[in-house]
Amino acid sequence: MLFPIKKEFKQTFFHYSLWEDWKNGMYETSRNNDSLITKSLFILSDEELCFVSMKKVIDCWPISTMQNLTNLSINRCAWLGWSSCSLAHNSTQIQTILAWNFLKEKHQVVANFTAMRIIHLFESRFMDGFYEN
């Protein structure tokens, strides 16, 4: 693994009503909007934009970030992709998953690598006490 976890940490939990991603409608299932799929595709396929968008998640959504990035049993890269698109243009998780399926494999690899960079940054901050718990 390129970015090893510095040391094990305990998962943090918050009631879902506090999650910024939930408040933003990321988990809604009834919204259909092809333009949001296109916007998600644009973010995920551009390395610099993807990095900036994912970093904004860990800076602006501390509760959702702690809830999800301290959970080592989920796909944290996927969560960062979904949440970065949700924060950027209010897309849902499903719309971002659909966008992911349109990405070329080389863009998927870069997006996952970018997510791992952000996860490493989060873990460093978390271990240094940056996020109050």
C-alpha cells in the first residue's frame, strides 16, 4: 500500500442527522438529473479538480469525514468520490456511481490514487488531533 495507516484508530460515530453528506442529500434515491452525472464525470476525470474537491470535503465536512474515514471496513475512496461530487454540485451517491462507470480505467486509477492521498492527509490530521472528537 502506498499510503499506510499511521496507526490504528477507533472509528468515530455520529448520529446520521449530523452528517453533512446526508444533510446535502447525497443519499437521496429519487433525484434523476443527467447533468449531475456529467458534472461528476468531469470532477473525477480531472486529477487536479478531483484533489481540490476531495480536500474540500475533509475541510468542510468534518463530521461526515470522521464518520466515514475512520471506518476501515468501507470503501473510503468511493465515499470521498461521492462526497466530493455532492459537495461540488449536489449530486447523489447514485449519480456519482453512474459517472464512475463512464470513466476510463486510467481515470479511475488516478481518482483512486487521489483519494488515497486525501485519506493519508486525513489520517495525519486525525492522529495529530486536528479533528476534535
